Amino acid sequence: MIPEDHPRYESLITREKIVEGVENGITSIHGLIAQGRGEAFDYLIGEKTAESALKAEKVAAAILLLAKNPVISVNGNAAALVPEELIRLSDAIDAPLEVNLFHRTEERVKKIVEHMRSLGAKRMCTKGDALIPGLEHDRAKVDSTGIFIADVVLVPLEDGDRCKALVDMGKTVIVIDLNPLSRSARSAHVTIVDNIIRAIPHISEFAEELKNLEYDELQGLIEEFDNKKNLALALDEITARLHSLQEQAGI
């Protein structure tokens, strides 16, 4: 039992969820490595949502609300960490959830689908009957009625070449990636440099807040956003955080 007053409480709880996901066959064991890498970057941003991330989360919500065929991609780590929040977002923007895995097995896809449905997911794309062009790996498999025909795809915890392949298909891609220098971050149209456990709830909140705005108002939010400038802001925030830590340590 992890005491709530432990200084690393949230981080340790997140780790436990990933471990439980592995034990339940939802998360790949490789997801443990990805989680550790993410923790390191989260520490660099202060384990809180920065201004750059909040901007990107609001724009992401606007894009998803205006999309004709939005789809939320779900991998093993996302299913283990924020399943209820993903379902909330799916309901808020009327978008299906689709399991899309790097280390794909049909058994794991089935377990994730069952897991999400047991928590109340209503819309899920479950087939792997189409392929993302340019990828020769099982992760190219997508649903012909889901990601394959989507105009906007939200891809939390994504790998770079798949993100680029989706962009090359003409899709608007939103990624959640704690590393602002990754291929995913640099390939996407909107990059949210934030922990998924904070980012998904924020996008849902913005979607619920913005859903009654007129088209022009939502479009205005989108047009004002520059992903490259926002990534530069994220790097500035990390630099400022490191300088602050240096001062505190007297270095």
C-alpha cells in the first residue's frame, strides 16, 4: 500500500497501474520501459501541466469537435492508465475508440476491447482489416471504418513513424508526448507535451466547455495555434525548470 503522503505518490500509483496492465495482459512488457522514459520527461516539466500543454489541449479539443470522423487511438499503456477518461472523451466528442498497438497480438487487442467495454465504452472499432500505407509491421493494422477513414486521429503515447504515416495519409494528427523532441512531437499537427493522466481529462474538459461555440470561434482557436512555436515554448519551460532546480541546489 502506497501512503498518500509519499512525495512520489502519483508516480508510484501510475507505475502500479502499468504493472497491473502487464499482469492482466493489457499492456506490453515494453510499456514498462516507455513509462519510465515518460516519467523522466514529466519530472523535467515539473509533473504538472505547463502553459504550452494547456494551449495544445484546448486546440486539440476544438479540432476534435470540428472533425467529421475523429478517432481516438488506444494502446496498452493508455488503456491501463486512463480508461475511464478515454471513455469520457469518446462520449464528449462522439468519437470511437480504436485499439492500435506496436506489439500487437489479437489476444491483447481482445483483452483491451473487453476492458474498455466493461468500463462503459459504447463505440469501439475492433477490426484490423486495413493497413496504414508505408508500415510493414502489425502496427499498420487498423479498422477500415475507424482510423483508416478518420480525418482526425488522437494518438496518445505514439511512435514516430506511425505518426508520420498517418500524417502522410492526409489526417490531422494530435499526439500526447512528454518528449518535445521526439519524431511524434515533430511530425504531428498538435503536440501535447503533458502526462496522459492529465492531458486526457483536460481535453475532455475543454471539449465539454467549447462544444456550444460556433464554427468560426472554434476555427479561430485552431488558426491561432502554431505547433512549432508551442514546442519551442515547451522547451523554454523545461529550460526554466532546470535553471530553477540548479538555483535550488546551489549549482
